[in-house]
Amino acid sequence: MSYHTEQMHYELLEIPIDASPFEIRKAYEELFELYRDDSIAAYSFFSTAERMEIISALERAYLTLIDAAARRNYDAQLIERGLMEEGKGYQDKSREPVPMYNIRRSPFIDTTGPAIPPAAKKADPGDSPAAMIFKKDILAGEDLRKIRILSDVSLEQISLQSKFKIGLLQALEEDRFELLPPLAYLKGILKSYAKCIGIEADHVVQSYLRHMESSKGT
Amino acid sequence: MWPIGGGKGGSGKSLLTGSLGILLARDGYRTLLVDIDFGAANLHTIIGLPHPEKSLSDFINKKVPTLEETVVETPFPGLFLISGAMNNLDIANLAHEQKMKILRSISRLSYDFILLDLGAGTSFNTIDFFMISDTGVFVTTPEPTAIENIYRLIRSVYFRKIRQVLHTHNFRALSLEAEERNPRATVTNPDLLLHIIKELDPEKGDILDRELRAFEFRLVVNQCHRQDNPNIGPLICRIIQRHLTLKMQFLGNIAFDDRVHNAVCKKMPFLDLYPYTQTALDLRACGNRVAETKSRMQESLAPARP
């Protein structure tokens, strides 16, 4: 059966010249099913030697074609021998999947600060600028923002971690009280905010609320 | 004309032949069944005609002048039978001339479908009847023994065709030359023989090629149990196509059913006794595919509409 194994790889695998890797693999699997050791369909048709010859020819064909570089090489040889036209080979038209969800949909974008997870921060020494602000009795949104920036945390990080919208967190920092939810939810937001930055939550909550109280008065 | 053969005895040729005959007749085609399983004729029992009055031997012994006169009617309208019921006991050893006479007469009959129930094995009697037309149905079971016999049969047909075509063109000399060139070009590897013949004598190789390509074979896998791989048939067809370049179409799997035994014992057709079994469904599917080829042929031969 040696003449059978002299065929072009593509003929042997019964695939077109521009077959995709998926088709190549499928063709090889189907043919392997045909010629393997215990294939009942091939029983008595070949001697063992013939069958092994065919299997190794199939393997060679598969390994050549499934590797992009080896395939290019092989195609070039075919073109040289006049067995194949140039440009008719496989063109890889696969693309990256289109991102479906963009968390940057919100118009309020704050891109200050690198993406360091808050847990990686070292413990804050008592006299850093952030700590100084933190000690205040009343924390305005602006204060929270300063602490956040000094702690190298971005709004996106907080949004991702706490699952609150960036717009909401931005409203918090800009003292846009009318955009904030009722008290019970607001406490939760402040707690998450504080946790993400790595500062004590209770103090943040109380101070901000005091700030809100005093602002309402004006 | 549809010879139906299979390498192994008991693979179900007679059941398939009889059932196909019944199905085609019911579809409205004038169908003739011919039992040429010399020495082991069973078709009449399978289709439910246990005691036919006439048989093929009557023609061979010249009791009747033409083959048409051995045709009997069956309980199925549109289905006719030339049985082997009362054949001579030595009919399996026909002289060559008698065989040719039968071959010629059969090919002169005119029906919509002629189904020939051939015997098992690969004797010349079987093979020559198989080559009476370009179509042919091979019946196998999913066992390696049956498959081995089927391959043997197909190769014998292939080899016989080569012999036939080269008969007047010095076949012996060519095959000896081929043997010398490559010791593996023996009967067990007729495809290699073809390749070598093409090299040595491209003209005859071409003729041979054309003759072999004219074959339109079909494969039926009978007696499929639940645990058998249903893909065996298509795989066999693929191997035949890849290595012998013969057209082998897969006609279908037919499920094994213990109740076939009952039907045969009752000497009644299985299709009528158990019409709603998987086996009956499979047989009907095969029948439809066979009928399709006829309707396709009729379409291609039909005159163009004005």
C-alpha cells in the first residue's frame, strides 16, 4: 500500500487545502477510528504492517498540518512543486471576542491611582497625611476622596469590590446628598467604602453622617 | 437488477431479499425475486410460499422452454418468484454453459426490480451472478467473521472483474509480470494489482478503471444488537472507497430480532407478522432507499417537459 502513503497530506486526510485546524483534527480523529488496532471495520482488510504504515502516514500528515509553521512550510513546498496555488491556503480569520460589558459605562470616571488591591497595603502609621484627615470628627465627601487618593485606591477598585456603581461613589465624594439612597443603605455604602480603602468603617459612617446633618442645617 | 449477496451464511440475505421484494411490490413496482442460492434455496419459505409448483431447475432441465415460464405468483400482488424449491440436488455444480444460459435469460426479463438472492461464499457461481449488473447489495453482520467474509467477497468480485476485462488482453501475462515486480500483488491484494497494471499498461488500466468505477455497490449491516456500534457500516464503506475506489453506499443497519425465528418457523413473512418492530422499520427504510434509486433514474430519463 505504499502508493497510498505517497499522497498529499490533504488528500490523505480528505480535507480541502484551506481546512481549519478544527477540520483537520476532526478528519484525523475519524480516520484514526477507522484504522486503529481494534477497529472492527478494518478487520482482515490489512496486514498489521500495512495498517501501521497507514497510521503513521496519517500521524505525519496531522502533525504537519496542525502546526501553523510546519503547515506554512509544507504549503510552500507544494506551491513550488506546482501542486497548489498561492494564496489558497488556510487564512486564520478568527478574532478576539467583542467585550460585551464595559464597566466604564458611567460618565464619572476616576482614573487616579494604580490598581493595587487594598489588602496589599501596609498598616497605616498614625501620623500619615491620610491618618490626619481620618482623625477629623466630621468627614466630608472631599475628605473621603483625599484619604482614598492618598491610600492609592481608585474608584473603580471600590466599585468592583463593593459592587456599588461608580456614579454612586462619586456622588458620595462630591456631597451630592440628593443622589444618595436612604440612611440604611447609605450606611452600607460607607462601610464598604471604608473597608475597600482599609480604614475603620464605623468612624467613617458616623463622621459622614454628622457631616450630612451639619450640611442640611445650612 | 439487484444481486444480493454476502460472504457468510446466515447473515440474512434471504430475509432482506424477501422483505425488499414485498416492500417494493407494495410501493407499486413490478418486482421479481430469483432464488439462485444453488443447493440452499430458502427464499420461498421466507416470503410465505412454502410449496411453489415450479422452480429454476425446470428451466435448466428443459422441462419448460423459457425462464419466464418458471415465474410463480406470490400472495403479494406485484411480487413474483422464481424459486429454487424443487431444484436438482446437484444444481450447485452447474456446468459453465448452463450458468451462462441462466445469466442471459435473467438479464432479458423485464420487471421494475429484479432481486437475486445469491448464495454465501465466493465460488464462481456466486461471483458471476453478482457481476450480472453494476449494482449489488452486500449483507453483513457486525461480527468480525462476517466482515472478513464480506471483504473476501468484495475482493473476489474486484479480482474477477479484472480477470474479465483483461481476459482478451493477456491477463495472465500481466498478472505474472505484476507478481514478479511485487510479490504482494496476489489475490489477497487486487487493488495493488490494479495499480501495477496501470503502470505497466496504462490503456488497459484505464479500461479497468472505468469498469470498476461503474460499480454502484451497497452495504447492509444486519442483525445489529443494541451493544453493537452503529457506525460499522459507514466505516466499512469508507475503507472500501479509500482503498479499492469502489462506490459503496451504506444502506442501513437492521436490528436483530428474535422474532424473525418465529416468522421463519411459521413460514410466514416477518414484515406481516411483526410490522411494528425496529427490524421492520429498518427494513422499510432500506426499501425506501432502494426505491429512491429507481425514481431518481426515472427522473433523469424522463423527457423534458415542453
